[in-house]
Amino acid sequence: MGTITVTVEDKVEERFRERTAQKFGKRKGSLGKAFNSAMKKWIEQEDNDAVAETIELLEKGINLGGITYKSRDELYER
């Protein structure tokens, strides 16, 4: 397990602690569980955004210099 030290805005911290207490209680380790959950969700969202961006680029296509082929057979014709 890693240790991360961060600085957050006071209002953000206060709201985070309130939500954490509501969901996980005020027991020891509840903030860690909440941070772990939040970080996982953020990573998942970033991964989804990257996949969506990649799909968009694939659908858009890439110009490789103007050589076009009418069919796959023409491309592999020998």
C-alpha cells in the first residue's frame, strides 16, 4: 500500500468527510476506503475517455498520404 499526502480546499475536504461518514461511517479507515473508491472511479473515467478518443480517431481516419485502394483485393494484388 502507498501513502499519498495531498492538499485540498477546505470546503472540498469538509464535504468529502461528510459524504464519507454517511457512506462508510466514522470508523478508522473510512477515509482511506472513500479515497480508494474515488481514485478508482477517476481512473475508470480517464480510461473511458481515452477509449472514446481513440474510437473517435479511428472513425475519423488518418491521412496516410493520399494512396487509396478501392478494395482489399487491389491492395494485396501481386
